[in-house]
Amino acid sequence: MLRQDSNDDTEDVSLFDADDEVSRRSKKSKIRHPVASFFHLFFRVSAIVVYLLCELLTSSFIACMVTIILLLSCDFWAVKNVTGRLMVGLRWWNQVDDDGRSHWVFEARKVSAQGNKASSEAESRIFWLGLITCPMIWVIFAFSALFSFKVKWLTVAKDDQTAS
């Protein structure tokens, strides 16, 4: 009679399912900076909502334009200084050569040796989708203002897409 070793028939099982929890966490991409994610989208979406509802709420074109420009200025500051850094690890700065020429240096967060990212996949998607889709919406607004002969709104839509 041949006897097999009992260790060959068993699987290694972790105590209290610790490995399963780690694998579930890695599959499930959590938002680590919810406030930054909120404000990354808040200023952009608010500017679009103000643009759409402006004629219904007030007759002052100047107030609408100033509100939209202020919202997009806050968005620019937030993306450059806060959300870009926290959500996807973007950094940039200006260096001046010995010749006096200015060079912009751009950096992105590097993936660590284990392959772990400091930012989550969900945050990265929120950041890049917000950064890409909102200017596309402003282009649509610019064309709709052009084709409906609303020249004053064309200036707002044109200014807003260059600010994004």
C-alpha cells in the first residue's frame, strides 16, 4: 500500500482570510481623496451649469460671464495646485538656465517597485475624464453659440475652453 503525504493534498489557506481581503482591496479601487475629487469636478460642472442656466436666472450677461470665469479660475488653481498632485501625482515648475531661458519641468508619480500606485485607479479616471470631457463640452457650446448667432455667448464659450 502506497501512502501519500498529507501535505500534498492540502492547500495553503490564510488565517482569517487576510489574503482575500488584500486582493479584494486591490481589485476595488477606493477614492483616497474624496474632497479633492469633489472639487475637481465641482468647479467645472458648476461653470457648465451656470452657462446653461444663466439666461433663465438673470438678464445680466456680465454677471454670468464673471461667475463662469471665476469658477473656471478656481478650477485651474485647484487642478494645478491640489487635485493634480493628490489624484494622479502631477508636479511642474519652472527652471531658468544659465543662458536665462525658461524651461518647464513636468513630473508624474512613478509606479513603485511592487507595482503599487499611490493614487487609486478610480481617482485617476475621475481626474482624466473631468480634464478631457469638460473642454469638449465647451467646444460644443462654442459651436452651438456660433450656429445660433449668439455672438456674446460665443466669447464666453471660447474663453472657457481655453481656460480649461
